[in-house]
Amino acid sequence: MNDLIHLPWISHTLTVLDSTDPTLVGVSGVVQDETRRTVRVQTQDGTITLAKDTIRFKIGDEEIDGATVKQRPEDRIAKRYGRR
């Protein structure tokens, strides 16, 4: 796991790999904002808000399970995550 999980995600491209809502799989766009439970993404079709705990997504080369990053971005910086 690289350090991208610890960095702010704003202006990075996010792609949804898996979701409890099958219509969200494949959604891709630029991260505009992030809260403790959601990520707001600007797609070609408009802005969409995604619940972190229901998606697995990719930012850069790193796949992230949204359920493991359910904290504020500023709290995520110092958190230690286990390797898969």
C-alpha cells in the first residue's frame, strides 16, 4: 500500500470498482470534496456524492475499500492501515 491513502484526495481521479449499488460501478471523475462518510466526485454527467462505506474504489494505482477510511481526511493522515 503506498502513501496515497494518507494524502488528501481532492483533485485526484477516483474510479468506483465495486459497490452495493451496481449502477455506481465504473463511475469515474475528479474528487471535489471529502467528508468523514462521503466523497463528492465531478463526473462528465455532473456531480455525484458517494458513500464511502458502500464502495471500493481506485485512486491512482491504489485500490481502497471505502469502509476502511471512514474518518475525516485530516484524521486519516496519521492513521496506520494494515497491508492486504
